[in-house]
Amino acid sequence: MINTLKSYKELSSTVADIVEYQIQEQPLSKLIFPTGSTPLGMYKELVSRELDWSDVITFNLDEYLMNPDHPYSYHSFMRKNLFDRINIYPDHYHFPYRPTLSFEDTMYANKGIDLCILGIGSNGHIAFNEPGSSFKSKTRVVDLSEQTIQDNSKYFDSIDDVPKQAITMGLGTIMESKKIILMANGNHKLNILNVAMNGEVTEDVPASILQKHKNVEVYYCD
């Protein structure tokens, strides 16, 4: 079921409420976070609420194969929009760098991931699991599709500057989360969202695997 909200502000506030409730109920929570334009409002909301992040551990869905200190890296994105603005310890947030095995070991030690926040790409990808990705996939290096490179070029000075590879959590990894929230914003996402949530479960539409999860909520605004 797709929950349609009235505005981007309501979308951001609603998902922030879910994150806030998780942290307040379970201060030792492990969370998975996305990047991109859709979660920006959620991060702004979370910063304004002055939550206690001192015991929270986070994991990011993906990272470009680039210097993590690069201004367009997801590491820089998260520090700018969330981590540098809250009281989280630097060794409590994690990105999928090599070796990827230790990244997954850290995720699933001590009862695993409590809450995973996702976005969806225009081709149905979640994280950087492009169409054709195995539903059993784990954290790994991937080649980005031409569609994803084109979509992400808006964040760079030129399309030629967009990295062609990334390290991403796999679909199998994501599906082990206890609860998943998928958020989507904009008319251009509505069709693929409907296909993913109401159509055939197929590796051609990576997000469709979410239909098989027992605790998923989907929030959309146009």
C-alpha cells in the first residue's frame, strides 16, 4: 500500500517521526540511511528535534567509488546534512567501503538493523542495486547504469564527473532489516513506485522485492 501525503513537508515530517520514535523507544538503535534529494527534508527535521544520538549506530546504503572527502561523496553529504549537526559519535556512522565483509559484520552484530530508510530510483533501483541485481545480493562494487548516471548528474558540475561505479548494500542485505520505510517524492517517481509495489516481483525492478518484506511502509508525495 502506498501512503500518499499532501506535501513534501508532510513526507519529511512523517518519516522523521518514525525515526524519532525508533530512537526514543530504543536508544541503541541501528539505522540505515539514504542520500539524494528526497531525504533532505527528513534530515532537516531530525536536526531540529535535538534527539540524543549518542548511542545510535548508522549505516549508509551506498557510496561512490571516490575519495570520501570529495565534496560530492555521500560521506560529505551525510556530514553536511546530518552527522555534523547532531551528537552522533564519528565511529558510530558507517559507509560501505572495502572490505565490504567487515561492513556487513558490523551491521548484523548485536541483533541487526532496526530501521532502514530507502528512496527509489527512476528505474526502480534501491541503493545502487540496478535492474538485474540478484535479490540475494550483498554489499559489493557495482557499475552504475546510464540512467542512474544521467539522474545523478544534477548533483555534479558535469555528467562526465559522475562516478561510474559505487559500493552498495545488496538487496539481500536490505531485506534483513526489521522495518523498512520507502519514501518517494515527485510525479516522475509515481509510475515506477506503482510498478514496484503493485506489479510483478522481478529482479528487473529491484524495489519490487520489498513486497516480500513483512514490515514495509511506503510514503509518497507529488
